[in-house]
Amino acid sequence: MAIQGEAGSFSHAAALEALGSAVELVPGPTLEELFRGVETRRASRGVVPIENSLAGSVYEAYDALGAHALHVVGETQVRVRHCLVVPPGTTLADVRRVASHPVALAQCRRFFAERPTVAPVPAYDTAGSVRDLLAGRLQADAAIGSALAARLYGGEILLEGIEDHPENYTRFLVVAREPGPLDGTSKTSLVFLLPNVPGSLHRAMGVFAARGLDLTKIESRPLVGRPWEYVFYLDVLGDPRGAVAEALAELAGLARELRVLGAYPARALPS
């Protein structure tokens, strides 16, 4: 399973949730490397962070989905619980610099506001900051990461659940070279491009509304090289061989381009 980041990251947790404890990780620093890893068969699957309940959409992930010919075959959702991880023996009074990914730091603003003498230190990855801290390669006293990273790298958890909001979830998509089976699927992801004329988006959404289909996500991204034109990404619930198929057939007549990214089982938030 290709992931962005290191072992112990929340992407690692998503891979465990999606494929179980026997999953073999292929970590990489960027989403582009993740997609290339699946395309070149270094990994059979990839797990892609697509949106966070606090930070919103991961735009880089949407752009990568549109740029690569992989298929969405599943999804999973991970509760993001940030921990303050330190080398064994470190006390809270010893902590003056805390490293993590900028998004993780931003999700823990209250922790820093309550401790004005503690400075955030941006790093490229949550788990990577824990690993480098424990290896002595980081100019920091602590790192913010997962409990999984603390266990993997031998860190001690001083504080757990330091994120500002407890309802902090990240949704991940599972991508593969081939589409998954349609049996048991209930969510379809697609990308489409509309003519730049009045009412085109209204008409496109109407094909789903007319059939009572639930749109769980719609995202627009700029169309590269064509200022003020946009490509749309959409998730819809329903039978991909029934009403959804009918809606897509009608949408194909309205759109300049239409591509189904994949159909897969919808997953509820973890309890």
C-alpha cells in the first residue's frame, strides 16, 4: 500500500483500516510519488487523503486524481487524535519547541495559545517528525503525531487529544490500477468538465436531483491553462447500475468531458 508520509502517520492508520494489519507499506514524501508507485506496480494500492472535517478538501489530492488514470476502489475514515510525543524522560516543563506537519500544528492552536513559551516548528510529516525527534535529528523537544507513531519509534506520550476539536476526521480514498467490482458498492466518484455557458452547472446537478440522488461532495478546481474555467469532482450515493448510471448517461450529454473515477462501498465515521 502506497502512502504519503512515513510509517506511523495517519495515512498508515488508514492503510491498516482499509487492508488490515498485514499491509505492506510503500511510503513516499508526496502524493505524486504515491500515484506513481501504484502506476509502476511498486504498490498494488494507494491510500489518498481527500478531505479533513476541519481543514476541508485536500486540493492536491483532487488534482492528482484528475491527472492520473487510477481508479477509486474504496474509502476509509480515520479519527485524527494528536499526541504530544517526547523522548523518554522528557517532562512538559522541558518542552520549548514542538515539531509537526503545518496542518497538525494548525489543528492544535489552543495547545500553543495556552503555552506562549512553546514554539511550533513546521515539518514535512507528522510521523516523520516523531521519528526524527527520537533519532536525535530534529531541533525540537517534542513532536505532534499519532499514538501509532509514538509506539513505532519508542516515544513517550505526554499529552493525548491536544487537537482543538475532537470531531477531527480525515477521509481517505483507496486507489488501484483496475476498477473494483460493482457488487456492494454504494458511492460513485466522478470528474466532469462543463461548457462555459449560463446554467450549465444547474442543469448538471439537476440530473441527480431529478432522481433523488444524494450528493455527498462537490468540489471545483481550476482548469489549468484556461483561466476562470473549472473542473468539477462529485461523490454521489446510489446504485451505480441503477439511478446513478441513468444520471451519468444524461450528464454525459451535457458535459464536455466526463470520467467516472470509481464506484465503491461507502464507509461511515468510526465510532
